[in-house]
Amino acid sequence: MLGAFPAERDGREGTGVRIAKETEEDWWEVEALFDLAFAPGREALSSYRLRDGVPPVADLCLTARDDMGILAGAIRYWPVRVGTAPVLLLGPIAVHPTRQGEGVGALLIENSLARAQGWDRAMLVGDAPYYGRFGFDRLVGVTMPPPTNPARVLGRALKPGAWDGVSGDVLRWHDGG
Ligand SMILES: CC(C)(COP(=O)(O)OP(=O)(O)OC[C@H]1O[C@@H](n2cnc3c(N)ncnc32)[C@H](O)[C@@H]1OP(=O)(O)O)[C@@H](O)C(=O)NCCC(=O)NCCS
């Protein structure tokens, strides 16, 4: 299926990275990148409670490596539910501090969402000014476990109207419908 994702073949012009599915061997290197990119204690964030004991959506967890194989960025997704509706929770995503601002984050987000066949809607907790450019918008009536700033709870329909009528608490995959 390489041909289905032009970015996987060439990387986005200028980024010089290759996108690949995260493997078991990548796990700790990706964890180290997240530790570097985020403030200490990232796993205490409420979004991590939604991930506890739930496997990530492996097909959408991607790495971006340069031509020397050095990890430039990574993205993971977990399944969650809002009420009974299945939702993709985007994140964590991080780009190595030496590679930020080159489009690697955009490449990871766009490439992973393009693979999200079978999912109707995605959400995340993050900065609207960044994620707005990928079609993410404030989700009204969707509540993350506290403490989460509601202005940072953002969603994007992957199919038209997929967020219509979907509201309530965000739940762990196994706790919902
Ligand atoms: C956020 C992050 C993944 C973006 O990846 P990136 O490869 O640097 O981003 P891109 O190159 O695709 O985009 C860069 C653009 O986004 C903007 N941007 C980056 N982070 C932003 C933020 N938090 N809020 C608003 N704009 C942001 C940059 O200013 C730049 O703007 P420009 O295109 O107008 O110059 C990366 O900066 C990172 O890993 N940050 C630390 C970890 C983190 O905060 N993760 C996200 C948690 S919500």
C-alpha cells in the first residue's frame, strides 16, 4: 500500500523525513522523544487516564525519520468514546526540538488522518491556533476528564456531520458503549 501515501514515499518536500508505522522496536525511542518534548509529568495529564490499559490504534501510530534513521517526530492515537460514539484521540504528537517548524508535525497529522479509514471523527486536547489549520475546531459539549481547559478540546469530523449530536463525557474505550 506504499503508493497510497505519496508522503510515505518521498516525505513532504523540504522535510526530508520518511513516515512509517511505529514498530515495537520504536516504542522506547518514541517515549524518549515525548519525554524530551513535553514538560515532566506528562503521564499525569488527564488524557493519559483515557489511555491506561488500552492499546493504541497501531495502524495510525507513525514515526518520521530522516535519511540517517534519526527520529524527527512521532504521533500516536488511542480509541476513546464520547457516550457510545467511537472517537480517535490524536496524541501524543511531538517533533524533536531541532526539527520543529519544518512541517514534520503537519506531515504526521495529515498522513495519519489520511489512514484513518473506518473512523468517523477525531479529537485532541491542544492549541487551537495550531490544530485549526488541520480542520480541528472547539468541541462544545464534549467533556474531557478534569482538569482540562475546555477551550483546548478540539474535534474534526472525518466524515461529514460526524460530530453532529455527539456530546458527553470522553470515556476510556472499554468504559463506553
Ligand atoms: C506542536 C508540534 C508537534 C508541531 O510540530 P512542528 O513540526 O514543529 O510543526 P509544523 O512545522 O507542522 O508547523 C509549524 C507552525 O506551527 C506553529 N505552531 C507550532 N506549535 C504551535 C502551537 N502550540 N500553537 C500555535 N502554533 C504553533 C509554528 O509557529 C509554525 O507556524 P508557521 O507555519 O506560521 O511558521 C511541535 O512543535 C512539538 O513537538 N511541540 C512540543 C510538544 C507538543 O506541544 N505537542 C503537542 C501537544 S498539544
